[in-house]
Amino acid sequence: MNVPSKLTALAARLIGKNWAHESAEELAAALDKQIDQLREANMPEHLAGAASLTSAPAFQPGLVDLRGDVYDAAVYLDALTTSATATGNVDLVDALREAGETAHELVARLAAAAHATIPAPAVPVTSRVA
């Protein structure tokens, strides 16, 4: 199966069809290509944006946004798990469940990172009067 052009893939989606790869090799190549394209397109922007952060609180908006995006993905994985369960494909259900658990764990870790952007409260120093 040849990888569809963007136009072919769009046309398929418009009529309710999805493009699926027929072999593990095709799928692996498509996944690798996806990562390469994302890295090439987004890495420079992400590096430049991250380099401009000069204090812990400056990280907070991006972490909050990222947590929301990851939570959305986690909820989507939960929905896919539910639908896959109906198909009876145990391997797919197990893989989706594990991916969902990992996504939910990442949501919690991103929340912890966002909380780490809040400055620690100053501890008052007292002196003893003798």
C-alpha cells in the first residue's frame, strides 16, 4: 500500500473512511516519518521558546497548556479503550489501556511541574530574645 497523499487522505476522511497501513513495516515507517516531521517543524520553535524562559514562573503557562493537551489525549485514549473493548481485540485493548495509564501519569507529573513554578513561601526568621 502506498502512503496516501494529503488530498487522498482528506477525501477518505470526508466520506468517513480512514487510511490504514497493511504491514508493520509500513506503519513503523509512517510513525518514524511523523516524528521526523514534527521534530523538524517544531524543535526550533520549542527550543527558542524554552530559551526565552528566565524564571520558574515563566514556565507555568506552557506547562498548564501542555497538561491540558495531554489530559485531552488521555481522555481520548480512554474512549478508544472503551471502543476497542467492544471489538474484542485484547492486544489492542491492553496497549490502549497502558497508553492511557501512561498519559494520566504524565498529566499528574505535569501538574507537579506546574506547581514547582510557584515560589516557595519565605520562612520567617525569628531571633530569640534572652
